[in-house]
Amino acid sequence: MALATRTHSSGAERQPSPRRPPRRTFLGSTVGKKAVMAVSGLILLAYLVAHVMGNLKVFFGPDEFNAYGHWLRTMGAPVLHHGWALWIVRVGLLAAVIAHGVSAYQLSRLDRRARPTRYVHKRRRASYATRTMRWGGVIIALFVVWHLLDLTTLTVNGNAQPGHPYENVVATFSTWYGNVIYLVAMLAVGLHVRHGFWSAAQTLGVGSARRDRALKAAATTLALVLTAGFVAVPVAVMTGVVS
């Protein structure tokens, strides 16, 4: 009996202990990924605001706009070397874009894993901006590549003049395809900003039942102002206001 008891006790001791679930870090959680997406989105939004203000300098003539383009490469001088500040901004924006895109992809994967089967009851249809967020992101990403090739490296701008940004902008929007690409992309940007601004406010805890209406109005206004500001440049070239 004693031997049997010892054998039974020994076998019980050899049973493997249950595995503990891996501890998730903040960035590995859904909340963390949404926070990364919200903060990176706000960084990109701040860039869009600064960018559209710079673009509107085209209405003050070639001297003003070309001087602005030159300043972008000399800002930070004499502390920073020629072009260093611009590259710092570019690297920061690239990091924000990567963080924004990766977190969006990861959240999409988590959402699909959480709902492996189709809904039995048809859900309420989401808003147009919500349903086009993913495709809007793809459109914007493709546009950024084209935009860099067009006005930064001047690879696809056949009438480009190095060192003359005003003339290069006019050359781009003097073509039908340049206008179509830009206008479609700016509409995607507007929808993205409208939905993204409100979502970021909810993620960062700014939103509430009392403030939702004001936040949605602010998101819509901001999206309309940015879209109108960006679209104003190609429209001005097409109509001869800028030439």
C-alpha cells in the first residue's frame, strides 16, 4: 500500500503544470495599437496642415513660392547643414506612415480573428468614409509615391525644371492625368481625415457623448478646409489663375 501510494504520488508530481498565457505589452494590445494609430495619424495631420499652407503660397507668384521651396532646404541653418532639417522631417514622416499603416493592418487582422464567421444578422451599414478607409489608405499611399516622383525627384514630370518648384507645379497641373491623380487623392485624404480625426479623439479619450457632435463637426470642417486648400492649386492652374 505504501509503495502504491508513493508511485501514485510520484506520477502526480510529474504532471506538467498548466501553461500561463503570454503577457501582452501595451503596444501589443488592441488599445496600444489604436493609440499608435491615433498619435501617428495626428502627426500626419499636422504635416498636412503645414503642407497646405505652404502650397497656397503659389498664389503669391513664382518668387514667393520658389523662395519657400528654397527655405525648406535651408531651414535650421546655420546650426544644421543644407537639407538636413528637411531630411529629419522626411524620416519622421516615414516613421509615422509606417507606424500608422502597420497598426491599421494589425488591427484589421485582430478584427478578423475575433469574428471568424459571418454575422447571422446583417449589421448596420457603416458610413461611406468608414467603408472606404482601407481603400483610401491604399490610394493615398500610391499617390505619395507618385507625388515624390513628380515633384521631388522630377522623374515623371517631363517639363520639370530643377530648382524651380513653382514652374514644376504648373507643369504638373497642365496635364489631364496630373489633375485626375491629384484630385482623386485629395478626395481620399479628405475622407480619411474626417473619419480618422474623430476616431483618434475617441481613442485618446477626448470624445464623449456630450462632445461627439462638436468633434464630428470639427472633423468635417477640418477635412473640407484641407481638401479645398489642396484642390485650389490644380483648379487655379487649370483656370489660368496660376500660370
